[in-house]
Amino acid sequence: MGLSTSGLMVLLALSAQAGQQAGGQPLIDISGAGFQALPLAIPDVKVMKGSAPAPEGSPLRPDPAGDAAKEVTKVLRDDLTICGVFKILDPAGYLPNAQKEGIVAGTFNMADWLNIGATGLLKVGYTQDGDKRILEAHLYDVAQTREVLSVRYEGDKTAERRMAHRIADDVYHYYTRETGVFRTRIATVRQYKGKKDIFLVDVDGKNGKSLNLPDAINLLPGWDPDGQSLVFTSYINGGPDLYRVNLYSPGVTKLSNRPGLNTGGVVSPDGKFVAVTLSKDGNSEIYLLDRNGEIVKRLTNDPQIDSSPSWSPDGKKIAFVSARGGSPQIYVMDVEAGDKSAKRITFQGNYNQTPDWSPRGDKIAFTARDERLVFDVFVVDVNTNKIDRITQDQGNNEEPTWAPNGRLLAFTSDRNGSSQLIISTADGTQQRQVTADKGNLSTPAWGPLPKGEQ
């Protein structure tokens, strides 16, 4: 159970040479009303001299370095498309000699890139040196004909995608002065051949890994804030009970197996508590547990069902679902005051559920079912109760989860058949399906940046 520790050790070994990311105002104001995506050219990653040559033999012989460079190219283009900040220029429009150019200033003609409409130009070199893999990236301001960012990362073969994600984060940060999310992972439930397992994928939907939990129905993953472990609901012992799994060591730890429901656990931002739905006294209520699963306090006390807690980023409030008003709606309460402070914040629709509080603190995403029994994703402003619709007329869209920087949403959708993962900008204007899994995916949870990599 869990993931191999080898990948973690490689990631800890990654090193970067100092780039030129200055602080100050963003070059792209993502929140501005006049925001326009920046035209960015990303030529194919160049295999650098000194890389291991392809074996001699057939003209169709394997080319490990070339294949790896193609994969890095795809990761970079996918990441920087997903975020909605950039317009990645179509490589078909690049000049024929683009792939023969170098990656450092003076080895190519900047005017050629200006002529195809590029504002930014990202050139990346890939080197294989024995077991070592090196990615060297240079970002250029085309109009000003100058290099604005230079980074270099090293690792082994298992770190290639990770290094590519890191470069995408560097580019995102240069233009926005905000932390990118491309090194994070999304946990989701994968239903395939009658099994429900928890699955981890990169933000681009690739590099999927099963947690290989015990053969049972495993549901509702929720991240610890350090990114090292997950809490989840499982029927391992008949359940539904609440467990924790460390991603880098085998075995699971039972947190709560009280009579009835022990479900939907979410860890507080400081990692000290778990909010969870329990029905040990006959009705579904929200409780606060410590990290060992002991009850700290009961938060709700109402004859109607209360469920689906979600923490505010400061850990002082919890959003949850309650039917106390006659139908499932989104409420917010103070953790300290509990139920007596509960305040309803959705007043449209008669079936609202699965709230997820934005890391920016201002909005809560949720799922709503309309009169056609179709599910869609909405966002409500915590202060004004204003609701914005994110999806419409695209099948069923459910269970939104925020990226740790609050700029993107992930949710599941069956718009193309099976239930797959969609990444969307926070306003819904750009949406991209990132998985094409053989199974059906549900209840995604977007993880934090790994500890030590912020």
C-alpha cells in the first residue's frame, strides 16, 4: 500500500540554479477585467549535445532522449494551457528552422518569434548524462529581446515530469508573481471492474498511480496539509469507517469506526483536527476529531442531516451541507461557536451539496442539481451570497475542488461519456478534460504543494 519512496528521494534531490524571478507587481493581472491570455511559444524541447545517443541499428531504433524530450514538451504545453493564463501558439506556425536553433540568447533570431505573434518564448534543453537528467530552461521577452528567466534542474529518470512541472511553475510565477500548482497532485476515486480505489494523478491528468488500498470500497479522499498522507472513507471492515494512509509507507491507520457513518473526513489547515460526518447517535452530524480520531467536540446538532464539511483557509470556519431549511443547502459556521453560529449562504436551487472553500477565502464551490436532475458546478461568494455558474449543458459536472492557489477548479464530468477529470479556470471560461481513464472518476481532492517545495 502507498507509493514507493524512491520518487520522493529523487524529488528531494532536485536542484535549481538561481533564476531571475524578481518580486513586485505581476506582469499579467489574472483578476483584471481586461485580462487577455499572453501568447507564448514553446518550441520542442531540444536534446542537447552530450546526451546518450540512440543505439546503432535500424533507422527506427529507439531514441530514449528524443522520446523523453517529447514528453517534457507535452507536459510544458499542457500545463501552461491548463492554467488559462497563456495562449500557447500552435507549433505548426513556427518557422521550419525552429528546431535547429539553440536555446540561449544569440543562437536564434528573436525577430522570427516576434513575427509569429509570440510575446513570450520558452526554450528548454534536455540532457542525459548517465543516470542523470538535466532540464535547462530559458524564458524570453520577445518584444524586449531579452532573457527574463533562467533555471536548471537535475534528477534521475523518474524526476523528468516533475522537473517539467517545476519549469511550468517557474514561468507561471514569473508572469503572475503567484505560486503555480503544476507540482501538485489530485486524489480521486477510480471505479474500474467493480473496484473503487483511490488514485493520484498529476494536474495534467497523467502519471496516474493507485494507492493499492485493501480490496474494498474506498471513497472520499482528503489531504493532510503537508501532502504526505490522506484521510479516506472505506468499507475495509464493513464500514463506512475513516482511515488515514501515508503515501510513502505501507499500511493504513483507522481513525474512526463508530457505529453508523464515519465519512467525508477533511483535515484542518493546521493539520491538528479532522472534521467528519458521524451518525453514531442516529443522525448525521459533523464532529471534530483530533489526529488520533478522538472526538474533540460535536459541531452540529439538528434533526436534519448535516454533512460534507469543508474548512475555511484560516481554519476558523466550516462550510457544510444541511437540510434544516427543507432542502440540502450550503451553510457556514464558526468552529468555536459550532451550530448556533450556522448561517445559510445558498438560496437558489433545492439541492446544493459538496462545498469546497477556496484557499483565497472568498468563495465556495459546490454542486447543484437542477429541475432536470442534471448536476452542475457553481461558486458562491461568501460575503455577498452571489452565485456564479461554472458549467452548463455539458452533461453532469460534480464535486469541485480548488487548486491550492485558488485560481483553478477540478471536478468530474461525464460530458464525453464516462466520468473524467476536468480542470477549469475559476470563472469557468476555460475548461479542459485532462483524463481519459478506462474507469469512472469521482470525488477529486486537489492536494497541496509538497512540503518544502513552496
